[in-house]
Amino acid sequence: MHMELSTKYNAEVKNSLRKCIMLSKPDISFDDIAGCEYAKECIKMAFVVPEVSPHLFNKNIRPW
């Protein structure tokens, strides 16, 4: 019984995750999003800057 529930739960999780994965890059930029400047800046600092400037980070200074 426990294994049945686990298998069913795993299948549901996998299906939910598949819906969240983007298969193509959307045609949108930060300029298309109004407001939330602080949130956009946090996203840029956590994801964009380390990607475009990896030389700024070393073993002592890492991105979030």
C-alpha cells in the first residue's frame, strides 16, 4: 500500500514539474514588467550577473 501511494505521488509531482519547465525562451525582458523594481534587481543580482560575469565570483565570493 505504501509503495502504491509513493509511486502515485511521484508521478503527480513529475507531471506538475513538467508543466513548469519552459521549452523555449519567452520573448520578454525586465523592461516588459512594470513595478517591482526591488524584486527585479534581486533577480538580476542572483541570476543574471553571475551568468554574464562569472569572473566576479570566486571560491570566497559566490552568487546566492
